[in-house]
Amino acid sequence: MRKYAALQSHLSRRNGRPEMLTFEDIENIIGAPLPQSAVKHRSFWANDNQDHHTHARSWMRAGYRVAYVDRDQKVIRFERTR
């Protein structure tokens, strides 16, 4: 199973409702720590469907996009795209 499949499942169950998650929430959902690039680089949270961005594909396949990122506060807001 892909590392971020649980995040995709979690967001799919939201039925289109926006979701604000902390980095810790996401780590609990996926059952693993986020990479340091999640904190260091805004681009980690880009809505980018490239092959090497499996984390982004997880929320995009669930029909969500990252609408807000605060790396200092370690929170992410996901909003429905479709």
C-alpha cells in the first residue's frame, strides 16, 4: 500500500467538506512521520500531480487541493476541487 493512501481515504470520507489538519494529524493518518521537506519547502504542499509527488496525488485523487499552508504552525487546509 502506498504511504499516503490512508490520507486519500481519509479525505475521501470527508464528502467534500474542507479539512484543517496539523502535520501531526497527517502523520497519525499515514502512520509515519512526514519528511523534513514538508516543513522546509512550501513546494512539498503544491497541488502537483507529477509522478514523484505521490503525497500530492493522494489528496488530488480524493478530489481535494491544498488551499492553505502554514509551515510555522504546521497546519494544512484541504478544500474540495470538484
